Amino acid sequence: MHRSITLDYITVTQGVVTLSTDDGSTVTLRAGDTVVQRGTMHKWGNPSDEWARLTSVMVQARPVVVDGKEMEADVLADLLSYSVPGLVRGYERCDGFVWKAYRD
């Protein structure tokens, strides 16, 4: 799981995805569904063999404080652990809160 320190608006534009949070809950999202979250410890999954596509807007927000501790970003840290093996080989921070995932 990972956490972003931004206010995130994520819309599923194609396929089906699951969103799991650290409280043990999982929700299934389909094309047209939108999630708004801030500082949520979460992970994404694709329960099918079909492609899924998400569009997101991440807006800088006030620091997220959990149990009196300011959280740091861990954006895309586990992307490789639940992506299709061989599809994504890495990622890098491009500018501010913009990240790029790349293939071979």
C-alpha cells in the first residue's frame, strides 16, 4: 500500500478496478466511477485480465497528520508490485507532483 499527501480525484474511464484501504475495506469501481481521497493509505488492483484506465488529478494539500505524525509521500512506491510483470519497469518524478511510469 502507499499514501499520497495530496487531494486526489480519480475517475475510472475504462474497465474495472478495486481500491483497498488499510482498514481492510475494498470497493469495486467501474467506468464512470470517481473517488476523492486525501492521505488515504491504499492500493489499486485489477480483478480481470482486461485493461483498466484511470484518470487522476492530484492537488497539493495541507500536510496529512496521522497520530500526530506528518506523513510523507509514497506515491507509486508499490506500482511495480501490482502492475503487469514486464509492463512497467520503473517510474520517476518529473516535476512537483507529476510522476511518469515507463516501459522498456
